[in-house]
Amino acid sequence: MELKKYKVLLFEKIKTQITDWFDKNLSENINKEEVYRFLHSIKGTAGTLQLTGLHQLADNLILDIEDMDEKEDWGKEALRNYLFDLIEMSYEYEHFESTLKQQAPIRVENAPLVQLIDDDISMLILLKDALESRGWMVIASTELEVAAEQYYDHRPDCLIVDINLEGESGFKFLESLQKHTRNKYVPKIMISVSNDRETRLNSYKLGADDFISKPIDLEEFLLKIDRHLANKKLFDQSAMIDELTRVYNRRFFEDSLGVFMNELSRNHRTFSLAILDLDFFKNINDTYGHPAGDLVLAEFAKYLKEKVRQTDYVFRYGGEEFVILFSGATDSESKIALEKILRGFSEKRFEPCGNSFSVTFSAGVFMADQPGIEKETIVRAADQALYEAKQKGRARVECGKADPIAQHKKKLYVSVIDDDSIIRMMLTKVLSNMEFDHADLDIQAFEDGRKFLHSNRIEEKGPHFLVLDGVMPVMDGLEVMQEMKKSKRAKDIHVLMLTGRKSEQDIARALKLGAEDYVTKPFSLTELEARIQRLIKRLI
């Protein structure tokens, strides 16, 4: 017990020193001797307290410092990078040492995504923890309106919904999905305290793949979800056709591109690759609803299939992006064909629920005529041409060149808002190491909610992703979310809430206010990194 007390004091000492250096110190440089003394102290105390890993790491850092120029001081950014492993190890020792063997499997960014809807917050937390213990990603919600947005935005691999939601019925949600997503295979599991025959039959009639009654046997529940996810994976691997648009999917595109490249190498048969992106598609979803957006996607794919040659291939690349492989065509020929398609499609009117609008697209095309060219070069060149088409006003087609200049990316504003300097430092470092094909992260950290709001950062035009602590001095995370909900840019703001394990009411309020997800403290940095990576990829 006495040893535990001194370990707490050690971790507090580390946190205090990090705060002094990176939050309170106005100078840009930190004295090398000061860092040296700090590490010596950590090394000695960690060794005494039998924290072997921390002791060894501090010793290695000291050896590095001894090799430095005696007069050289640390810049804050360099020091932050230098001490990152020590800070991360300290956090894990502090929070996980006693439960190291019970930790959940590390989730990877491409782990299956499960959507869970239940307004019983205790049950929601219990099931979410159980599902995440298997290494699956989980997004949770208590209200159907929020759940519908999440379903269409995140496209889960499995859906679990309670029938008996307060003021609403899970049947209503299931019926809506059955109507608007008839061609998509996503396992749907209904859960309910009602286990009568009529309830079960209604579930299956409305498209449920399984029914589980409450109280739930967790072991049986997890086995069933595992089986449904396995079936979904098998279906996805065997399918060549995108369920919504009925054109080839991205997986088959990878195979087909390989075939075209083999033909180029063996028979010098050139081809062109075009990437098409529907203009302002997010506005369609926001204004007319996701079912209207799905209608546009399906009609666009149908139009493309009708207008290209039988020797050309149309694929849904992802979201509102499509790819066409033009067999034996030059980029000029492909551009002419695409411009004709653009003129025709832009004249088409969509009239969901009495509304009327038209849609255009932008496209980039690249001709592959050099054997030995790499797949990545072809796709990157077409993607860069697409970017140029958007920059020039959209609703146009541009041709790309091999080895284009560095690809321009859209900006995603990422804000870490937490009063714990250690957490801010770790998350800022993790985020700064993330790279995405279509976005650059603009990262800033704030020590409380009021400073974040007063910075007016949220007024920056573009998508925002917030990692937000639920409990902070001055203004906590829930108050920040309430203020952001009033903003005219609320639809561009996506929140991952950090919260304590006991804060059921805080979790319920965060989900109600529109948080995309929550993570309980203490957290595994590796797991949190994977979760953030997945959420951001779905935003861009």
C-alpha cells in the first residue's frame, strides 16, 4: 500500500513538470540541464518503485542527452517529441498496471463497426463495453433521429436496436431502413424486454435478421454478433456488385485494374481511368435527407452504365465517388465521352417528396500508356485531375499527368479539448502522425471549453473533429456541446467525448447532444488512435 502511495506521487510529479514546461512556461526553450535533472529523478524513483520499464526508458533518454551539445537547449516541439514515449508509458503505468492482463484486445482501424441503439443508458454502456471487449468498434445512440444520421454516415457492419425506445419504436427505424436500404446487406438484430410471438414475428417481417430478448445472456449475445459479422464479411468478400448502385464495387475495381495493367504490359493496350465525384453531395443529404442522396447515387450509376461502351467498366469507389475504366481509350477520347455524360446527367431532375433539383459531377481522367506504371501513380494522377476540376468551379472534366505535383487536400480542423496536459500532449502527438489521402489535419489543443469557444476556431469553414473531455473546470464538455449545437455550422462538427466510467448521465447527455462516440477514461492510446482514425476516415 505504501508503494502505491509513492507511485501516485511520482505520476503527479511527472504531470506537474509537463504542465510547467508546456502550458505555463512562456519561453520557447527549455534548459537542457533542467530536463537532465528531471529524467535522473524519474530514473531513480522508478527503479526504487520497481517500475522497470520506466526506469530503463529514463536511463536511455539520459544517455541521449549526454551526447548533446552542452549549450544546446530544447525547443518545446522537439522536447515534446523526445519525451512522448516516457509520457505514454507513465500514463499506462498509472492507469493500467494493476489490470494489464485484463485489457481488451487492441482494436484496429478496419475492425467491424457495430451500431447500437438503446435509450436504457445502463444497458447501452454494458453492451458497448462487451462488444468492444471483442475488439469491435461501436457507435452508440439513444435517439432514433441521431441514430439515422449515424447509420447513413458510418455505414455499420451490424445494427443492434432496442424495440422499446422512449416515445418511439425501434420498429419504426427498422421499417425505414427496410424501405430505403433494400439492396444493402447489414445484419439487423432487434433486442427487447418483450418476447411474445407477435413481437418476434413483426421483427422478422420488417427485416430483422435476429431477435434477442432481455435480460441478455452476454456470452450468447456476443457469439451471435460474431456469427453475423462473419457472414457479413463473407458476403462482402464474395460480392463484386455494390449493393446500392448495382455497379461493380471497390474490391472488384482493384482486381480489374490489375487485369487492365497486365494487358498494357503484354499487348501495349492503353486505357484511361476516370474518377467522378458528385458535386455538393453532402448538401443533398443535409437538405433532402439520406434516402434522396441514395436515390441520386443509384440513378447516377444507372446513367453511367447506360452511356459507356460495353467494353468499359463502372465502379463505385466509395461514398459519392465512382471510377470508370475506359478500355483502349485515350484521355482526350475519355474526356469527350465524360463531358457528354455530364451534359446529359445535369439535365435530369430529381423530385423526392415534392422537391426538385439537378446534380452535376466533376471528373479527372488519366491515360495509362506506359508499361510498368504503378497502380498508385494512375489513381493519384486521376485524383489530382479531379481536384483541379473542383478548383476550377466543378461540373467539368480535367486530364491528369503522370507524377503530378503534391496532391492538394482539404483541411480538417481537429481540436483536442482537455484540462489534463498529459492527455493533450499524447493526443496532439498521435494526431500529428496521422496521414490521410484526401485531408490535412489542422490540429490545436485547448485546456478548457471556454478557451476553445473564445478562439472562434469553430467558425473556420470546413469539417471539424473534436476530442472533448466531458469534465473540465470553467466550462465542461457538455456545456461546449450545448453551445455548438446553436451554431449554424453544427452539421460540420463531429465529437468524440472522453468521459469517466461512472458518468452514465453525462454519457446519455453527450449522445443526445449529438456526440459521434464516447470513450471512457482511462483509455488505451493505441485503441483510441484506431477509433479516431476510423472516425476521421469516414468524415473525409
